[in-house]
Amino acid sequence: MARRCPMTGKVAQTGHHVSHANNKTKRRFLPNMQVASLMSDALGATVRLRLTTHGLRTIEHNGGIDAFLTGTSDAKLPTEAVRLKRRIEKAQAKRSAAAA
């Protein structure tokens, strides 16, 4: 699996280990990837995603997975997130049609 957050786009960065003698060797700073189950109100089910902790905080800051995906443009989202966004929009349209 790729070390890339699908929601925020965070990727691995490179840098140096610096020893006490100031020797520099290459290293990678990997993003803190977590598997999270997020509750979708529109779908009425949980959605499992592999995100960074920064991505989780961003989603929660925006009001949940439904609000985050509907408020973000398709150009900024990967294909799997766009697919989930379409499912959420379809479920929301079905609920609003049933309520009206």
C-alpha cells in the first residue's frame, strides 16, 4: 500500500539522520497512517479508510465524512473518495426525495 493519505495528500518526506559527530545519512519521515472506521450518516453505515491522523482531524473538523466529501471538489479527491462521495450524494438525494 502507498504511504499517502487519500484525503489530505500527505506523503513520505526525506531528510537526514544527524549523529552526534554530525554525520548525515538518508532517512524517510513516514506519515502516521491509521485504519479508521468513520460513521456516514447518509449511508447509515461505517466506512473503513486508511488515513493519516491529520486527515482524521481534518474530517472531524469539517463535521464528519459526509460534510467533508460534499464540501470538497472532485479535483482534490482521489478516485476512491469520489466514488464514496457519489454514494453519499445519492443516499442524501434519496432521503430528501422520501421526506418531500
